[in-house]
Amino acid sequence: MPTDSLPRLSDAHVSFFETFGYLGFPGLLADCIGEIADEFEALWASRGGGHNGQAHDGTARSCIVPFIDQRERLSALLDDPRILAIANSLLGEDFNYMGSDGNYYVGDTAWHSDGWHPEIRHIKIALYLDPLTRDTGCLRVIPGSHLIGDRYADQLQAQVRKSESLWGIHGRDVLVFNHNTKHAAFGGSTHRRMFTINLCQRYPEDKLDDLRVYISGASRFWLDRVYGLAMVGTAGSDRMRHLEQVMANDGHLAELSQKARLEMKEPSRG
């Protein structure tokens, strides 16, 4: 496909993201959000309504990983021109799909970054399925906190886990933000529905070891491969372009996941 025919964000959108580290797209998928919500609920129902087959009881966050990979319709979001416009513009046409998670969130989520990547840009596309306000669990961000090497952003990175004592801050649609961007949510209910699509720039050959280290983090979810069967099994050639680099570098994951399973089963020593 010629580059000039690929879906794109406006220059203003890209400039805003570069400066502040996030973008909001209210109603971006309004024409199909009901179908997406139905798929969300069907996936949770297929897993017993909660994490590891245990129904979500509202006492702690429940999470399924990978998420969109397990349903053909949700996997197809990676082919949607509106999602591609975001990814192509912020990461390049050869971006990587890095996985997803589906969540029922509970209560507050403290200030944090999802990563601290100095070279390769990682972004999260978060889809919220319930109306939220500043007092009921909507996403909050600290604009500009993604800029590694910037005095302001680096100071935030050093102090963010002490936000209440240092700053006096307890902290109380479709959103896109840089993994480095500090974000949080406060005052939410016990059943806030949200799922994510994580993407990044393609890693250059001399950084593939860094990619494999990043992939290794999926072992905590006991995954033998990063992607689910529906994601790979229904992928056309265009989608495969965004899967191939991770698939070529996740062969070590099964061994790490097996080790994680064994460590979980071993009695603690102390």
C-alpha cells in the first residue's frame, strides 16, 4: 500500500501528542461501540466472569491477558482505519502490536508510567466502555511527563511515588498515551470496564535484545506466546506486518512462563 494512502492523524494531533504525551478521541468508535462492548462481556463470560475463572467480585482489579487476541472481532480492531491512523502517525507504518489486556478496575489507580522507554516509542490505546468523570475514575495524565531527559519529566519520574507527601496530591472513548506519560484514576466504581491495545515502533536490529527483554515481562501472565490464536489465525498480510517482529522474538517466553508457574507453586521459604 503506498504510504500516502495510509490513514493518518492531522499534523495538529501529532504535534499535541509530541508535546503533551497523550490524545483523546471521544466517540471515535461510536458506530461499533455496542458490538465491542458485547464482545468484551462475551470474553469475560467465557473466562468465568473474572480473572483465572473466578468471578469479579469488586474487591480488586481483574485482568485478562492477552485480551483482544481471544476474539476475532476484537482482533480486527488492529485493522480498523481509525486505529491504524493513530498507530501509523505516531509509530510509523511498520509498528509492532505488543499485546493487550482487558480489565475490571476497582477504586483508585496511583500515579505511574507504563514504561520508561528512552529510545523506542511505546503507546497505549485505551478503550473505556463506561461513562466516567474526574470523580468516578476517568483517566488523568500529567502533560509533558513523557519526555525523558527533560528536567521536569525526570523530576516527576523520581518523585511520582511520593506524590501525596511531596506535592500534597492524593490524586483523585478512546484515549492514547505514551507509555512514559504519568497517569492515574481516582474515585472510580468497582466495575470499571477498560481494555487496551499496546503498540510500539519497530525495533531496529541492534535493539532486538531490548525487545526480547520487554517480551519476557509477559511471563508473569504465564503466556507461552505473546499473541492469542484468534489474533494470528485471522490475520491478513497487512496485520501480520505488525505481528511478525514480536512472533520472531518470543520463542523464549514459554520457558520463562514455565519457570514462573513452578515458582508460584513452590512453598515460600523464609
